[in-house]
Amino acid sequence: MSSIGFPRAVDFPAATAEQWRRAALGVLQKTGAAGEHATLDAVDELLTTTSYDGVRSAPLHTRAEAVPETGLPGLFPFTRGGRASGSVVAGWDVRQWHADPDPKLTNEAIRADLENGATSLWLALGEGALAVEALPEALDGVYLDLVGVVLDAGGGALAAADAWFALTEGSGVAAPEISGNLGLDPLGWSARTGDRPPVELPAIAALARRCAAGYPRLRAVTVDATVYHEAGGGDAQELGCAVAAGVAYLRALTDAGIDVATAFGQLEFRYAATADQFGTIAKLRAARRVWSRVAELCGVPDAGAQRQHAVTSAAMMTARDPWVNMLRGTLACFAAGVGGADAVTVRPFDERLGLPDGFSRRIARNTQALLLEEAHVGRVVDPAGGSWYVERLTEDTAQAAWDWFTEIERAGGMATALAGGLVADRLAQTWERRAEGVAHRRDPITGVSEFPHLDERLPERLPRWPPLRRVACRGTTTRRRSSGCGTAATRTPPRPAAGPRCSWGRWDRPRRTRRGPRSPRTFSPPAASPP
């Protein structure tokens, strides 16, 4: 063994924040970013960045900052995860997405996925995707007691739910063994298409009650926040819209007589994971933090462990140089796992070109296998927890999301905010800032605005129908967008559920106690202290 002595960190003099600022100022002055007479106080302002929805990130974080209490994994406020063991035992749920309208090809793809690491399925149903009546053929040979199935039928959600129950009842599998989600999300569907939702909010209560009574591992509602992300929204805006939609569904369920804790258990949230790894990690942690606050104000803090499904962002995928999408998907998947998502879907890298082929589906599936089995990302519970930067970003994102959520509530709730254009107008502003950043190359896109291959020959894929479109912010008139992103917001109003309004107050205030038992039928949290 070598006897060479190496200096220890304790032997070095401690660096101070002033020394760092002085060194940073020298670099800024050499590059021309700071003037000759700039002071040390200008360093932080020059290096501070601001997200598209107003969350500021300082260049340096130290132990001197007051880090908020995040609790323990599996315990309120669930910032560090909804389960104490996280993904340590079996990893997160590897959820594969399927949208091919051919049931035979879909069945072959499903079998290949399940035989090679996928643990659940996400099926797109309806126009341009798999027909509802083709579900039995597509799922032929699938062990429904072992594989969770999430439906995504949009406007045909009720018909898809009926078909799903008919399929499971005829499969011979006991109801308690069936897992997944029916995918009811009328507000998200209305936001994406601009049409009045075919499923009224009170109508989802019957299916939620059926799931809660006979299918303990099956949820009825998916709060799909990716629609707001794809319309240009920032992380805090995506979270605020998700919480507002979740609260609207809670009101609908409790108005129908479902107790509050059971209503919380019927919701799953879907978020976009992007190549901004720290932003995605903080977003997922902040989402659990904010949702637990809602549960606390409703008197059921222990029911606030949010079930999360993270999907690699469709908005970050490019048709040009699609191979770079593999890198984007890997980084987003890593961030989703570190952020504590319960289920993760990696989009195939060629999704923008049409229906993905077997190779791209295999790459999407193996991306998760590598992170779980080779990198062991799931072996540590909340590995980002304790980082001063991540904790501060989590707290600031949660605060911004809560502010946006309460603004939606003051406007009358999510249904009213969608119908009146509040959500559309706010996301349109963020969309324009994003578009400007791309146009001026402040936000570089590899293969598109940076290092483009002008003579590139793109792989050929079967076309996807109908083509993606972005709904205009006012009314239901549509216009093409080169991004191919979905959207939020219309003026075609879904009818809001009739329920009591809540005085939410500040999201980070301690819960006030209230004498006497709370009625399990009432969704009316105590009024929190004003700011």
C-alpha cells in the first residue's frame, strides 16, 4: 500500500462567498458581461437565471440558506417520495406507450415489450389509434393480473371504460388483481381539443365508486398535465394546472358522496419529464409537496401521497436529427427516476416521424432498463434530497405553482379558467417567450438550430393519423404549428362541478386544527390564515 500522504479537505483554508464572488466578477469582466466598475453585489444578479414562468435560480447555494423541512420518504409532506422504500425493491414501473391502430401489430409490440422489461401498458384508444372494440385482440395473451393497463381514450373514455370492465370480467382474473387506470380526464381533453368534454365531471364519480368498491388497484382518473406543458407552460404552470384540475375532480367525487380519502386515491397525475434534469427533479418533488398541502387542508394529510406518471416530453422531441432524441429521452428518464416518479414512459425517438417501429420501441424500453439495472438509479431513495440547489428549486417551484393554482381558484376553478381563456392567455405568453428564445438561439436545439444536417435523409415511418395540431387560444379555430404540440384552452365551457369553494390561503402555512369530526362527504377545507 502506498505511504504517500494526500492532503485532506480540512487542511485547506475555507473559501468564503466573498472570495467566490470576487473570482466570478473577474471572469465576468474579462468576458465583457460585467462592466469595469461593477461591484461584487452585481455578480449574483448577473448569474441568476429565471425560468419561463418566473422561478429564479441563484448561481450559488450554501449551507447558510434556510432549507425547508422536507420530511422523510413515505411520510407527509411526501416531498421525498410517496413510499418509504421508493423504487429500491423493484424499480419504478416501466410503462410502454402504444398507439398503433392495427390490433395485431399492437399485440405483437405489447408481447415484445412485456417479455423484455416493461411492467405496464399505456394504450391510446379512439380516432387515429387503437379502436376500443379491438382491446381484446390487442391484449390477447397478456396476464392482466400481472400487468397494469392505463387507458387513454380522450372523448371516448366512457366507452373505453365499459369495454375494459367487460374484458376483465371475462378474463377470469379476480377484480382485486386488476391494476391500472381508466384514464378519465374530461378537463384535460377539453383543454387539448377545444371541445366540450363528452364526460361531465359528475359522471366520473360512478366509475370512481366502482373502482374503489371492487377494484382496489384500479384508479379512475388521470390528471394529464402534459397538455399544459405541450402548450408552452413552464414547470410551475404545469403543476398549478394539474392541482387545479385535481381539485375539480375531488369536488366532483365528494359531491357524489365519495369520502375525501377515497377520492384522493382515485387520482393519478401525469407530468412531462424534460432534458432539464434539475427542473424535472424539482418539479416532481414540488408536485408531491403541493398536493400534500391540498390533502392537509382537506383534513386527510396521510392521503396526500401523489401517484405520479412521468412521460418524456413530446415538446422536446424533434423530427430533424431524431437520433438526438435518444439523448433527450435518456436524460429525461434519469430525471424522472431521481425525482421519484412511480411510473415512467420514454417516448420512441422517431415519434415525430410517425408510428414508431420495433427498433425505436426497443431503444425506449432499454433506456429504462439501463438506468435501472446498470446505473441502479432506483436503488437510492430521493438521491437529490439535501442538495441546497434542488431543495431551494423545489420550494420555489412549489410556491409559484401554488400561486398559479390559487389564481385559477379565484377565477372560479379549472373549468371556468379554461372556458374564460385565463389558462390559454397565460400559457400563450409563455409559448411566445419560448418561441422567441428558440428563434434567437438562446435556447439551442441540437440538430435543428445547432449543428443541423441540411442534407439529412430522415427514416421513413408509417404516418400517424390524424396529424397533431395546436388549438388556438381563443375559441376552437385551429391553426398549424411547426412544433406539432398540443394545447390548452378554449372558450367552449365544460360545466363545472357544483361544489363548495375553498379559501386556500398560503400553501406553506401549518394546518389549523378544527374541533369535532369532519364529515367524510364534505370537500371543504378550513380557511387558512391569510398571507
